[in-house]
Amino acid sequence: MAKKRLVVLGSTGSIGRQTLDIIKTFPDKFELIGLAAGNNVHLLESQIEEFQPKSVYCIEPSHSIIKNKNIQLMSMEQMVSQPNVDIVMVATSGNIGLIPTIKALEKSITVCIANKEVIIMAGELIKTISRKSGALLLPVDSEPSAIWQCMQGESQPIRRIILTASGGPFYNIDPGELDDVTPKQALQHPTWNMGKRITVDSSTLMNKGFEVIEAHILFDVGFENIEVMIHPQSLIHSMIELTDGSIKAQISPPDMRLPIQHALFYPEKVANPMLRPFDTHVATNMELKPLDKSRYPCFTLAVSAGIQGGTYPTVLTAADEVAVDLFLNHRISFTDIPRLVDSVLFDHKFSKADSLENIQAADRWARLKALALAGDTQ
Ligand SMILES: NC(=O)c1ccc[n+]([C@@H]2O[C@H](COP(=O)([O-])OP(=O)(O)OC[C@H]3O[C@@H](n4cnc5c(N)ncnc54)[C@H](OP(=O)(O)O)[C@@H]3O)[C@@H](O)[C@H]2O)c1
């Protein structure tokens, strides 16, 4: 069978690097034709040397990248619009992946989407585009992937989704102590090793709120039928309840390479010695506890923005990105994150998220508003 021609956007990040691990394991299945990164030019150079892509993007290319005659520098939009692309892995973070995702879907190219903010800000729009073009939109995020894997082979609608959450690094901390949390502490996730934004979002449980919105958009399940449970071991990645009340769960060690591989190979399942099997001895220690929402204001804000719909989820993710960035740069405290996001959402006026223009306008507005409210006009 011909190799699948793949573009990886965000190749230097956590998901991007793990995607390249999978590609390396199956050299006869994939041809990497495009790599896009942000600022980590050093790592990008070594990826170019190893994978020899034909097209490359980064914010400020180095001399050696510019001089490399075997590659063509182009924007991410141009890269995904090339006629020979079969699959695009969108592993950028924030709003950067939005336009390339839309371009790829318009061209009927399969999109494996890790960049959850794109789904939050423009879920209905990208679903409409993929429906029109017939392009596959495949989840990579571990919880939506788990739901998707559980759904395979099921023809009945899902009655309920149960998302699991590790609880993050502050699960056992007294809420009164959260004011003094440092970026270093927030970046220590107990079970996953991820990029900075998603790690902080996991510590506030904003990330779990994002996943509730993602699940609602991707699987057409009402918010009232999506529940979250604390599962500190991160082995059960999510569960679905079927019409007859039976529950299906997807269980595996916490390793993003499994959902990445699942999306890249879909609908095939392949063996990969790199992926550790589930250790049945740890099954004796699998806990499921109810979520105490009062501990996690970001979670409540996210779900409420999802329920309000329109451009509220766009504003939510944009304001949160600014707030997390300000926190990581010691400009605001950990507990200021929900306060700032809440204030931005409060000032937002509903608009439909049915066009790119509306979505981009809401995104811009929310970023400026968040900076202004934080007293930071940079
Ligand atoms: N990591 C996980 O385990 C995980 C799990 C589920 C979902 N996700 C989602 O997957 C996405 C990626 O997460 P991550 O943890 O891999 O993030 P990350 O480690 O921060 O990686 C982000 C990637 O985007 C690139 N990038 C940033 N700004 C860019 C720009 N302006 N132009 C082009 N590229 C740019 C970065 O490039 P440089 O590094 O070169 O600057 C990097 O390659 C996020 O939406 C996250 O929520 C991640």
C-alpha cells in the first residue's frame, strides 16, 4: 500500500514529538512531507535532518533552514493545501491551528486534531466544513479519543459520557493555599507530561471544562449528559453509557502515543512494541470519585460558556490563554486566572460562531480585553 503523506503542525511540541515517534516506528506507512514549528528552530533543524520533509514553516527560520535547497519554506495554510497531502496532524496550541485546520478540511484532507482550542473556538464551523467536504476530523486528545474508540462498533446513540480527570497537582491542597501556587508547581502534572498551557489548564481543571465542550461538539451529546469523575491514576481515559445502561471504558497507561497512533492509522489497529500494555496489577488501585466543582471555578466557567454557546467558548479559550501566559510570567496569581476569565466572559456580548470572521473578532476582542483588565497592554 502507498505510504500516507503526512504534515505535522507543531512538530516541536509534546504531541508533535510523540507523533514523530510513531512515524519513526512505521517508516513504511508514512511519508512526512511537511513540518511546522514556532520558535524551537534548533529542534526543527534536527527534525528536518532526520525526516527530510519537502516543506517547512517556523516563525523565524535560521540561516541553515533558509539555505537548505531541499526544502521549501511556506505558511502552514500553504503546506496543508498542497495537492499531495493525505493527513494533517494539528498539534499546535492555542488559536494558531484554526486556519490551517479549516484549509485542510476544505480540501477534503483527513485532519487529526490535538489542538483542542480549535474545536472549542470553532467546533460547529469546522464540523460543517468537514461534513460538506467529506473530510475526516479525528480526535487525538485522550478523552475524546477514548469516547471515539468506545463508540466504534456501536450503532445506538450514546446516553451519557463520563469523562475522567486526574484532579491535577492541587487535588489534595487546601483551596485557601492556591493563591500562593507558583508556575513551577502548576507545571508539575501528576500523570501526564505535556506543553505548558495544557499543564496549567489541567491544574485549574479548565482543561476538563474544555473537554466537556469538545465532547459535546464532537459527539452531539447534551451538556446535561456529560459527567466528570476524578480518577487520579489516569488509566480510564473516558467512558460511554449505552442505551441499555451498559458502560464501555477505554483503559490504557497514560501515553499520548496511543491516541495519536489510533488517529493516524484509523480505521486500522496496529501493534506497537513502544506502547506499554496495561498492567493488571495496578487495576486494584483504580479509583473513581465525584468531582467537587466548588474547588475548580475554571471548570464551572468553561461548562457555562459551552452552554451559552456562540462565541462564548472562543472568548473562554482566548481569555484563558492570556491569563495562563500572565500567570506563567508571574504577572497574576494562580487564583487570578478564573477571576480574569470570568470578567472577560461577563463583558462579552453573544454573537454566532458561524463564520470565521465572527470567531476571529471574538478571539481578538477577548485577548485585548483580558490584557486591559489585567492592566497589561503589551
Ligand atoms: N501534550 C499533551 O499530552 C496533550 C494532550 C491532549 C491534548 N493536547 C492539545 O494538543 C495541543 C498541543 O499541545 P502540546 O502539549 O503539544 O503543546 P506544546 O508542547 O506547547 O506544543 C505546541 C506546538 O505549537 C507550536 N507553535 C506555537 N506557536 C506557534 C506559531 N505561532 N506558529 C507555529 N507553531 C507554533 C510550538 O512550536 P515551538 O515549540 O517551536 O515554539 C509547538 O511545536 C494543545 O491544543 C493541547 O491542548 C495536548
